[in-house]
Amino acid sequence: MVRRVSLLLVGALMGATAMGVIYSAGVPAQAAGPSTYKELAIFGDVFERVRAQYVTPPDEEKLVENAINGMLSSLDPHSSYMNAKDAADMQTQTKGEFGGIGIEVTMEDELVKVITPIDDTPGARAGILAGDLISEINGEPVRGLKLEEAVEKMRGAVNTPIKLTVLRKGADKPLEFNIVREIIAVKAVKSRVEGDVGYLRVISFTEKTYDDLEAAITKIKKEVPADKLKGYVLDLRLNPGGLLDQAIYVSDAFLEKGEVVSTRSRNADDTRRFNASAGDLTDGKPVIVLVNGGSASASEIVAGALQDLKRATVLGTRSFGKGSVQTIIPMGEKGALRLTTALYYTPSGKSIQGTGIEPDIKVDQPLPEDLKGRVRAEGESALPGHIQGQNETNEGSGSFAYVPPEAKDDVQLNYALDLLRGKKTDPSFPADPEKAVVAK
């Protein structure tokens, strides 16, 4: 497999939306007409009036930033301005590593709850345990903070200390941990063997995704002999997206040839096509791809490519439907401009903007009673001001984005396992593994 070097990105869910990016220095635009410059002069006059006469002195930098975002948000939900901090945060996310202590967390009762410490990280070595509740960070109470704010406080420069106060069930008093931050590499792919099936969950598309996937497939092959391995489940549920080049590499990992995706802007000459190269890492074994309403952007590129090229069967519910591409234009020390510049298309020439990927086999995942009425099925088509997709209908895109924490309760996963093992049959799933590899 030939690895292409690229700085393309497509997708990361921000709340209920997905974004995509392509780093670029930008393309010079033609000069605006006289009327446009008159309007800009009005903006300048309004800014000066506010700056000089508003009842309290305004934050001038914030005024300009909000004005820029007001302009961009009128275009579509994914165009925006990122200040220097936001731009740096985005680069950290796509890089897949940061300075921190290595714990996965959530919020519970206004405290930070540890889901799990990551193996061989400062947090794990210090003795942080799953279920611990962090009540203070460097002596400051966690109550009143948002989860993002608490996480930001725990991250920091490598080799800098942090003190955590932890409430642990069964402990007589709060525990204190003094930890030194290290570089934390976030696993982009988690894997395991489900008896005679290899399970691959792609969490996000960072710079590490393909390497993690390749290592996971190699590990599965060592654990299960080729004659015993029924196939693979590629789980893209709740995957918000990420780097486009990684989406191409992941698709390529299961393909011998064929177009993976194309991007098209308003200038036909700017159309770009990305093709797979020889080298199926899974040796042609059957593949089932799982998607739901939380599968967006880069996830949809992979699902769409493997579906269109008949390399995999897609199972689950309709994906998010985010089919636009954004260009990130650096603005020096001031941040970066994120601007929608293109749409991407699956190998069959289909845009999923506002429609999403329709699974070959629709399998709903029941919501637990405590989530019914609290979780809404949303997709790109529900976002105000979204770009109207060429195939978009009143049905729209998206579906519920829920995956049970326990595999035994995962209806979609167990359906896929039964298909691979021949316990279930479906016309969308080829019984003969050879028929699964028909990418042209």
C-alpha cells in the first residue's frame, strides 16, 4: 500500500455538528466591487460608535471576532473563525497526542469521574482508578466547571506537575495525587477478538489512525488462524471524523483498487480524486461496517467507499450526512479561518450531504428506558443553514447515536457477528467470501 502525504481533514463532531478541513494558504479572490467596500466602511463606522459610546468599554478583540463569526455562520454551520487557542486545540485533536496524565473522564454529580486510566500513563502509574471522582484540580474545586474546562486544566505542558484531589468509594478521606504530565498518545483504534471474528473500532481519524488499524489487524491475525477467522467488524459508530488522508488509508486497508472518494468545489478544475492501491490488509475476509447517527464525515467516506465498491456490508442506521469539506486558512498569530469550499462524493458519484449513508441492512439499536425521550435523532439535515444536498429529501439524514456499554446488549454488533458466522442470512451480505471482494 502506498501512503500518500496530505494535510487534508474531514470531520470532527462539535456537539451535534460535524466539521471538516483542508489546510491551505488560501486562494486570492478577485477584487470586490465599489458597493462592497461602501458596506465595509459602514461596518467600520458602527465598530467605532460601539467602541466609543457603548455604556461600558467593550472587548474590542471580541467584537471583531464575533462580527467575523456572524458573517461566517450566515453561510453554513461549519464555516467559522478560530482564534489562536481554538486553532491550536484543533491541531492537538488531529495530532492524536497532548500533554496530560492519561485518563478518560466524564462528568457525574458536578465532579469529574474517571472512566478508565490509560495503560502505562502517569495517571495509571500514580494509582488513579476507574470510578474515582476528581473533586479538586491543583486545589481548585471542580464543581461549577464544565467538563471541557476541567479537561483543559488537567492538560498542560509535558514535565509540569498537577495535583488531583480524589474521592474514592470506601476511602475514609479524600486522596491526593501529585502527578507529572507526559505526552499522551490517544488510541485512535481499539480492537479485540470476538471468538472467530476480529473487531475493529475506529474512534476518530487522527494522524495515528492507519498505524493503529494496521497494528490491530496484525494482532488479530496472530490470535486467530486464517482458516478460523470468519471476518471483521469495522465499527464506525459514534465516530465524528477527522483527517481525510486517514479516511483514505483506512478505506485502502480493505481494498485492492478503486476510487475511494472525490472532492468537488465550485470550480470544476479543482476536482480531486483519491484512489486505493493494491494491498488488502484483511486478505479479502468478509467485512461488516457498523454506522449510526454519530458516524460523520470521514466515517461516512470509509463506509461509502466500502459500500459502493462492494467490499463490505454496511449495517446499522442512517449516518449523520455531513458531506462538505472546509478549508483552514491560517491567519498568523490571530488564528485560522474555516471555510466550506467543496463537497465530497462516494465512488458511485453520490453526495451524502444532508442524506447520509443508508445501511445495506437496517438494524435499530433500542434505547434504554432512562434515555427514551431524552435523546433525539439528529443529522446534518437538521442543522439550521446547512448546505442543501443534491439528493436531500424530507426524510433527511441521521438517526439515534447510541451504543450500549456492554457488548451483550449491543444488538447491531451481535447481528453483525451472527451474519459473519452464518447464524443469520441476509441478501445484502454475501455468503461466499470471494463475492465480497469485487472492488473494480
